[in-house]
Amino acid sequence: MSLKVRLTVTMVGMVVLTVLILSGMQLNTLVSTWLAHNHEQSKTTADFVTRWVTYRVNEMPPTPPGMPESEIRKIWVERIAADPELPGVLTGTLVPTGSIVEISVAGPQNRVLTSSNPERVGTLLPTKLTLDQLTRLGPVDRLIAILSVRVDYETRKELGILGEPVPVFVIQVLVSSSLLRAAVAPEILWTSAVSLLFVVIAGLLAYLVAQLTLQPLERISATIDSIASGEMALVPHHHSSASEFQAVEQKLRLLGEQFRGAKEGATQLRSSMERRLAAISRLTGGVAHEIKNPLNSIAIRLELLRNHLSEAPEAEEEINIISQEITRLDRVVRTFLDFTRPVELATTDLDLRTVVQDVLTLIEPEAKRTKVAMEFNSPAAPVRVRGDADLLKQALMNICRNALDVMPRGGHLRVGLLRAGQEAVVSIADTGPGIPAEHREKIFQLYYSTKKKGSGIGLAMTFRAVQLHGGSIEVESEPGQGALFRLRLPVAQ
């Protein structure tokens, strides 16, 4: 995710969070206000109905003196139940409120005497949650209660004889959550619409702010690209509004000039070095050829001299020594010529198992002669690489022959092949004397050898061959515990 997108998302997220908090506070205030209003309205309605019932009871004919209280209660209940005007009064009180759905008057045992809903008459007064309980809920629970399924909430008022614990009448006023929801829903929709509008506007402003803020960074990025491509002089000079960005751009411009100068110097130096190396290569190649031609002549004359002195045994021994030294010197010159000329790889798809097996077959007679036991472990499936078979065989042959040289009295040569991810790994381990730590970093250098008669060419050629194939070579060794060479080559895709 780009910095511009992250900055825009962060700012929009902060605005959304702020809008949600403010909207929640607005909705909570709105719901609380409506609940307080309806709660007060329902109590006012209950007080009004109580006064009306009291008025109707008081204007009835007086009861005879000495009548039992139970009879008086019964007469009052009968008169209220039979009052023809009371249902109309209850219905008329219900209409203008907007959220009250039912008003009922019940007598003893909570049986409904009269109601704005005629179907309630004669039934038991239902028990509902009170508006006080709804008001005491938390903001979220209260909003869910109003916006969920329809629930009626009550406000009760009891009317009885002074000093008596049991009331004569119970007035119940029911408020519907559906009507509350209908009253609150437009405000919720309006608040949501305004909040969404603010979020959209905030998103556009956040994008513009991010665009303006990151313009200097884009110019800095373009400046860095121009520095990397060496085109610093072509970059127009912009001036950022922020002093911090101006300082960074100025420093980058100075760095670009220095980098361009260093790059030009490096280019010139590389060109000079290439010319010198080419000259050295031509010179050394010519010198090697000049050395090789006399060596060939000396070798031919030495064979003629050997034929003339065939009857002098003491001269034969000296001639053999001279011949061996000439052969060694010729091999050194040929190797040097190989290193001074470019190598062209004849790459094909190879099964590395076959390459390793061919090398072990070639060195098997020498291993038997020195009593070295060979072991080869490889997977059943082919391990395919793309490379030059002859060059890879020569690289492996050099390591294996070095291993045989360090085990003149016998030992073990273990060769392993496996595939590790996208690499083919060839491991060659011997049980020789090992390689001292001070020599391990130098064994791949040309003409560096730890053997008395070694030329220092074999491992250098191996290192070069592995590099030409895009691989690497590692060595692990401890004195007295042998050496382990590990060649890593990329597998064929």
C-alpha cells in the first residue's frame, strides 16, 4: 500500500470515527429527549385519567350511611364500568399524544373495566416493562430496544381510599416502541445522511491533502531516479512550500552532482582499466605463446638427445627429469592461456547424476590403486541442470583427484547429490588430513597450492567453472578430520 493511500485512509478513518462518535452522541441525545418527553406525557395522561375517574366517582349519588366498605368499592367499580362517557374520554386523550397506544382502567384483581381498546374490557390487565426501566438502559441497549421488535411500555397510576393498602382502580397507559421508532427514524436517517456526506467530503479533502503533501516526495523520488540514471542536470528546479523539503531537495541536488562526477570518474577509470587489462591480456598471451614455442622445440630436441644417448643410463635419468619439468611447465602455460581467453559454454540440459557418475568411473582405477573406498548417494529422480558437461566434469574431477592425493594410504571418498529448493547440491567429502584455517580462504586462488608439487590450478579452474554456471562453492574442514566441498548449481527451469 502506497504512502498516499495510507495517509488518505488514516485521515478518512479519523473522520469516520469522529462522525460515528458525534452521530452516536446525537442519536443518544435525541432518543433520551424523546423518551423523557413520552415518559412525561404518559405520566400526565395517567394523572388526567386519575382525576377524571375521581371526578366521576365523586359526582355519583352518595352511598347510604353505614354501608360496608366492600359494598362501596363494588358500587364504585360498577359505576365506572358502566360509565358511557369514559371510553370516549380515554380515546380522546389517546389521539393527540402520538406515541400512546392504549389507556385502560382496571378494578380489583386487575380486571379491565373500561379501555380505549374495547377488546381489553373484561380481560386481565397485562404487565409490561415500565418506561422507567427503558430510560435506565444504556445508550446502545436503549437504541436497540426502540429499533427492534415492537414492545409496549407502561406507566401505572393506582387510585384507592386513603389509608387502605389495596387500590380500588389501576390506570395503565401504554407507550409503543413502534411509535417511538417512527418518531425517531426520520432523525436517524437525517443524521446518517449528513454523516455520510461528511465522510465523502472528508475523503475528497483527505485525498487532496495527501496529494499536496506528497508532491515534494514525488519530486524527491524523481530527483533520486535522475541521480541513479545520471541525468541530474535535466531535472528542473522546483521549490517546495515547506522549508524542510526545500533543504532535502537542495541536499539531493548537491549529492546528485557529486554522484554524477563520481560516476563519470568511475566510467573513465573502468574504461582505462579495461584498456589496460586488454593490453595485459594481449601481452601475457603473447608471452605465453612465446614461451610455449621454445618449450615445444626443447621437448623435440630432448627426444632426439634421448635417442642418441640410449646407451648412457646415467644420462637417461637426467633426461627424464628434464622431460618431466618441461611437461609441467607446458601444462602451466596451457592453463594460463585458458585463463586469459574467454570461455564459451556449450550448455545443454544435463542429469547431474550422470555427470557425477562419469567422473567417479574415470577415477575408479586410481582409487583402487590407493585403496580409497568410494561411495555415491543420489536421489532416484533426475537432478537436472543446464550447463557444459565437459566443464562440470573437469571441475568435479579436480576436487576428487585432490581428495585422492591427500589419502595415499587409503580412506573414504563420499560423494552426495541432492536437490535443495531451486539448487542442486554436490558434496564431496574425504577422510584426509583436512585443510588448515589459514589456507581455506586461499585454496581457490590461481597458482596457490599446499602440495609440494601442486600447480595451484585445479581448484581455481573448479571455482571458475562453478561461477560460470551461476553457482557457488563452499568448503568445510577441520585439521585431522578431512575436508568437505559443497557445489551449488541452479536447477534447470
